[in-house]
Amino acid sequence: MSPQTNAAMASLRLAIDHIPQGIAVFNSGLRLVTSNERYNELLQVPEELIKPGTPLFDMALYLADRGDFGPGDAARLAIERINQLTAAPMTVSQRLGNAGQMLEFYSSRLPDGGLVISFVDVTSRVKAEHELARLNHSLEGHVAERTAALTRVNAELESARAKADAANHDKTRFLAAASHDLLQPLNAARLYTSTLIERAKSTGLADLANSIEASLTAVEDIMSALLDISRIDSGALRPVPAPVSARDLLKKIEVEFGPMARERNIALRIVGSDSTALADRTLVGRIVQNLVSNAIKYTMPGGKVLVGVRRRGNRIRLDVIDTGIGFNRDQHKLLFAEFSRLERGARMAQGLGLGLSIVQRLVAALGLTLELDSREGQGSRFSLFLPATRTVRAPIETGKVPSETSFGVINLKILCVDNERNILEAMEGLLTHWGCDVRTALSLKQIDREGLLDGWYPDLVLMDYHLDQTSGLDAIEWLRHNLGGHLPAALVTADRSPAVRALAEERGIAVVTKPVKPAALRAAISGLANQTGRMAKRVG
């Protein structure tokens, strides 16, 4: 793997080590794949037992010998404990730890036969529960004492809850701050890989380049899923509903999923509507993206996927319908469980089993309704219901969004500004390969100091948001003031917050999220080029 990929993986591991729960993953042979620092800290086992490849039985045998599982034959106790953890697709159990603390274990079987074990110290909660139980048994004659004790216990519970909320808030804030640093090296690696893929066509390196791209995509999916789940569960995602046209919700589906559908020989059809919904455009878009992605992944070549909108009374129904493998009613709950995938689906496509879990969380956070109907072997229908409204805010006109195959060589002058040199190098390599005249800078000071714009007027600007001394939005305003207010620009950022997107829209600036996908970048550049063409006609 490239240095950028290794850096991204190391950053992801650092983020996982900050999660307060102990987590370990075992393969189908029940041998350790990885564990985080909290897992090793709470279990207090020798270092040789937390090395990758260690059998789960060896770890259980050590704990049994130490007395963690109570009195009895250590080997028998170890086998019983493993059976308890693997007896069902999901299990929950409690036991005392080596230091006398109460530990609560959660185990989940993976589709390939592997096992995920997580646990947390619940000593304070259990003590509070026991104290409440004791007090409830001695109510008579001790009203005053009971009231005082309950007040004290409730205060302790409130304090524990406040601490848990604070820890959750700190975790969310950490992940939000870390996401930028996590995505930066991954973005550079994606850009380098995109250039490599295009240059390696019809060579022996093509398969290797595509394998690297697939690995980077998997890392990006894991990071996005972890960040999404963390934001939703902590309440950091706050919906901002606004009138949005149904066509506006669907207009990016063809660009984003058209290549994927064509590659799998699947007919993707988008049917819009003139209806208007009251919805958070970004969060509803995330729901639709996950549903369409699943529909394409689990539909056989030659099949069909339909994404359509229709009015139903005072609501709008958005359907994602496929002719894929389907599922039966008994599997509904399993579909939305984390790290859970149906056996046939796991054989068809790679994945973590987090997509529909995120969909369910988003639907609940937005207060929406999701219906599903499916027949095994015949296909599925997921229907999202949105409140309808009569008014719609006029969208900022950025030109028609083309499909990623609508143009080849791009003959444009493009200025790229980013505070990461490796990202600039990767972006310059990709854009130059597309036929662009590219100039790059780490800051506005460098542009001014080196006279990069003397005698050279860019057709458009690609600007990072988090610069060292200013924001990308202010930097674009500075360029427009000095070069002309009509200068088309796109914000290229790892910050996916609705606030940044809203600020960009107010200033007529497009947004491209990192890690940058070549098709999305081409579409954004084409839209900005259309702005340049329209402005040139007005001036002419």
C-alpha cells in the first residue's frame, strides 16, 4: 500500500483506540485479528495473548486459570465461555473482571463465521441498580431514610449520566476534528490512484491499480460509517429541514451511481417529480445513497433498479425498487443490525453490514417513515415517506450536471489551493492528465509572493476549506475581489457539516467532499465550466 494509505489506516486505528468500549475481532477460525487498547486494558492479559493470530481458546483458558470464570476445571470453563459467546448471532452477558469490576459483554457473529466481541465496565450502573433494589425491599418504616437514599442514588445516576453525555460529546468532537486529518491522506491517495488507474489502462499494472482503489474505497466506507454512527448516536446530527424539489433530491443519483450500474450491467432508471418535500437535503440524500448502493450491489447483472418519486396525499413517497436477491419477512430485523449481512448477500458483494443500520438511525433522527417489501429471489422495494410542502427555495443555478462520460479532455486553466503539498501534487497530476493547465499554491500568500496569477487568468478555482491562515470561503472571496466577482469556484473539503455547505451555497460556491471521487470532480468541473461559458457570452 502507498504511504498515504498506511497513514490513513494508522489514523483510523488511533480513532478506534479512543472508543471507550473494549473491541476485538476474531476470524472464522476464532483467531484474533485485532483489538483496541481498551480491550487489552480491561482484560489485563499477557502481551502474547493479544497478538494477531492468537486462538480465542488460549485467551479463554488463561482467564479460566486466573479464576475469572469461577471455580472448576479451566479447560471446561473456557469451552463453556466460548460456547456462550458463539451460541447465537448476538449475545449479551455479564461477569466479574480480574479487578472485581462488572463487565458487560456483547458478541456478534460475522457473515464469514468470524466474531466481534465488545465490552464495557458497568460497575457503577450495576451498583446503583443493586442499591435501588435493596432500598425497594426495605421501604416500610424507612420512608425518610429511603427518600434520602434515593435522592443520593439519583444524584449519582445523574452525575454518571452527565459524565457519559460529556464523554459522548468529547468522542463526537474528537471524531469531527480527527475526520479532517483522517481524510486528508486518504484524499491524496485516492487522487494518486485515480491518475495511476488512467495511466495504467491496457498495462499489466491495471489490476494492481484497481485493487489499490478498492482497498481505499473500503477504508473510506469504514471511516464514513463510524463517523455517521457516532454523530447520529450522540445527537450531533441536527436536521435542518427546508423545501427541496424531488428532482433536486434525485439529480445526483445518475452521476454517482451510473458508472457502478453500467459496470454491473444493471439498468438504472431515475423518475423525477415536480413535487416538493420538506426535508434535510444532506441527510435524506445520505439515506437515498445507501438504499441505491445496496439495490445495485445486490441485483444480478441484467437486472433493473428504479428510483422514483410520487405524491401520496400530504406526503411524498420516494421508492428504491430492484429486481435483486430479496429477503423474507423473518429477516427484516437482521437487515438493520450492525455488522449483519444475509448469507446470500455476503457472497455477492463485499461490505460491513452498516449501510442499513445508518439508514435506520437517520430515519429515526429525522422522524420519517421507511417501509420495505420484498420477496426472496424476486426483488425489494424500500419506500421513504417525506412531508410534502407547496413552496420551494429556488436552487442556485450551477448548470446541468453531466454524467461522468459526457466529456473527455478538459481544456481549462485551473487554480488549486490546499495546505497539504501531497494533495496538490496528486490533484495536479490528475488534472494535467485530463488536459488542464494547472497552477497550485499552499496559501494566498504564496500566490501573491510568487505572482502565480500574473498574465494567467484561471477558468475556475478548486479551494480547500481548512487553510492555515484563513478559510477557503474567504480565500475565494479574496480571489474574486482581485480577479473578478464572476470567478467560478468549488470548495474541496473533508468537512461534511451542513453549516459549511450552507455557507458555500449562499456564496454560489460548489462543494466537492474529500476523499475526492474522479467522477464527482469531473461533474463539478463541468458545471463550473458551464458557468464560465455563460459569463463569457454575457460579456461578449
